[in-house]
Amino acid sequence: MDDKYIGVWAVFDEDYEEGLETAFARYKEAGIKHVMYAGIAHVFEVHDEYYSETCIDPRLQIDYEEKKGDIFGTKYFLINSDYDEIRALAQKYGLNIGFDITPGVSDPIVDKHPSTAVVDVEGRTSGHWMCPSNPDVRKYFCGRIEDILIHNNSISEVELDVVSMDFYDPQVVPDWVLPELYPLRQLAAGNCFCEHCVKKAERAGLNVSRIKQQIRAVYGEATTLTYEQFKNQADTMRGLFDIIRFVLKYPELMTWLRFRCDAVSDFVKEINVLVKNIAPNILLSSDLVSPSFSWAIGQWYGSQHGMTDLTKLMLYHKNIGLNEVKPLKSIKEAVPGINEEELMEQYYRLKGFTGPDTFDKFSGEGIDVENIFYEVKKAKLEAGSGHKIVAGLGGDPPASADDVKNAVEMAYRGGADGYMLHLWYHNAPKENIVAFGEHLRKLGEI
Ligand SMILES: [Zn+2]
């Protein structure tokens, strides 16, 4: 099966320091054909005419990535390298260096232009997340993509990293996250209520003031931080069918969740038209979180077909606990008498995940590898047979070589159309890359 998509999310500065050819040879040996470097969008030159209709200057992000860096570190060597040289060298190893961009998340841009941020039901703006309905945001990212593709006609893939809508990314949960009881916070998603989203929602026939009223009411319950209130939720939201009682009570909130997915899709569709107009053969891929909760940030697998060429499902099962434990910890600190086993049990029931029952183990070891099988299978069936699902698997610490092999195995059983190894969290053991290739070879996938 040589048509499977095999790729890696790699860290350029690590490869540079090791020696690019050594790193490239290892990728080749592992069957990898596609390399996405964190921050690759910032290596390209800026041509001002592409940004005349937006308040955002790309140099703001480029300077930030070079000097300070987001959670994936600084990109000093990358930004000071030449894309064509890297690409030509990679080609000798059969590697294609793709172009990844994150159309929505930027601390420096939101800091300088708060009007671009996602707005919650109380009118507070996110310090992290830009709204996909905001014209400045759309013109900026479309301008950046066009600028880069027009001036670099060798690019064969554009990857959209986590286009979505929320106050924070579930894979990168900030330390300030507020205590809000599950699943009310997720079901009554309190954003985005910026002027552009409100206009769009009203045009789509949504009763925004009633939706706001219901979200406020549910938020009142979600932020009543008593043990009794937690138990009322945990004891009555037991199984999948219990959620239907919530849906029957608040049908407008389901319309709202769907609207948020449509608002995100609308932006992706605009990018699709832009990219395919420049060159129809450029592959457009999009990174989504696991289907069991992707809807909470406006990502819906059911709408991906036809909008992009392939979807990369990001489930780094050894790392997920490190971030997802933060909101649980903040609930524990705020609710007297609650214990972490109760919180973990509820978390697993809602997400359908299995894993360890203490915060320490969840944070340090993540969830069971079998969850990859279920999430890939959900994604495959929901996206439909005409759409490709690439399983994005964690190769970062604490994942060991065996963890990587087990993850590949589960993704394979789930029906993945390809595999992508994630190394962006830095310092991944090189054995993990080797193990990735070894297991793919054993399965006949490369
Ligand atoms: Zn908005």
C-alpha cells in the first residue's frame, strides 16, 4: 500500500542542530514522505500588497516566533533559513516539506488587535483565539496563504492547524482556566458572540438573544461550585442517552453548536476556494481534535468531505492528560469535598475515554491507547468513505517506542488512511521515529 499518507510534525531547530541530512535520512527510513515543521509559515517573505485589507501585519507573528515563540518554542533557525534550500535537500530523501498555518490562534495578534478575538456571552474577549468570522482575521490568513503560494510554487500541501472556535485550545489549556462543571460548559458553549458571529447567526435565522439567555442560565448552573451541584450533574448525566434530556430542554443550544461548526467550516471553505484557484493540485489538509469532543470547538467530521482533501485527527494519547487535567484541577480547587476520582470518572464517561483514575497518572501518562482505535473509527465513519482520515499520533515524551507502535496499531485497526507522527513538543526520542516506521512496515503500510 504505497498510497498511504505518512508524515511527521517535526521541529526544525532540532533537526538543524542534529544535521538536516541525518534527520531526513531517519524520516526516509521510517517511510515518511511529508514533513510539517512547526512555524514553517514564518519562513516566507512578506509582500505588503496581500495585507492591504486587514489591520494585521504578518511581521508581528514572525518577530514573536523568532524571538519568543509560542508553546512550540522559538523558530530561530527556521526563520533564518531558506525554504528553497531546505526543500531541495529534503527532496533528495523523498521528503516533501509542506506549509502549515494556524488560522486562528495568536497571542501577539490578539494582544495588539483585541477586536479580532473570540467574544464570550458576557462580552469578554479571548487572549488567545481569533474569531473565524472576523473579516480582518480572514483577510489576513487568506492574504498570507495567497502571498506564500503565489511566491513559492513548489508547495504541494497546505495544512490548516486547528481552525476552530473557543476561548482556548483543548490541547493547549492555559493555566488560568476557570472552574466550570462538565458537561454544562461544553453543551452551552458560550462563544463566539462578536458582532460578526451575531450578524451571521441572525442571518441564519437563529434567535441569538434567546440562545444567550439559555447559555447564561446553564452557565449559572455550571458555575455553582458546590459538591451538591457537581453530584446533581454527575449522578444524572450517566450515559449517552442522558444528554438527550438536555437537548430536549434546550434545542436552541444544539442549533448554536451546529452554527459554531458552520462558522468554522465557512472559513475553511473560503480557504479551499482560494488554494484550489491558485493550483487545483495542492493538497489541502485540516487538523481536528478527536471526534468525541471536536464539536465543542466547532469542528465536525461530518462536514469535512469536499471541504478539504484530508483530515488529520490529532490524538496524542500520552500527552492529552497534561492539558486536560487543568480544568479538572481548577474544579477540584473550587469545590469543597470533591475528590479527583469522582472528577476523572465523570470525565471518562462523558468523553468515552478510558485511562488512569488519578490526576497525577492522567497528567503524566495520558489515556489508554485503545482510545485511538475508537476515535479513528468514529472519524472514518462520520467523515464518510470518500474522505481520508490521517491518524495524528504522539511521538513526544513521555511516549516510548512501544507506545508509538501500539498507537500505530490502534490507528490501523480503526481504519486510518494514513499516519502522522507528532514531535512538536520537543525532545522526542529518535527511537520513536524508528519505531513508527518499523510498525508501519510490519503492517504493510509502507
Ligand atoms: Zn465571532
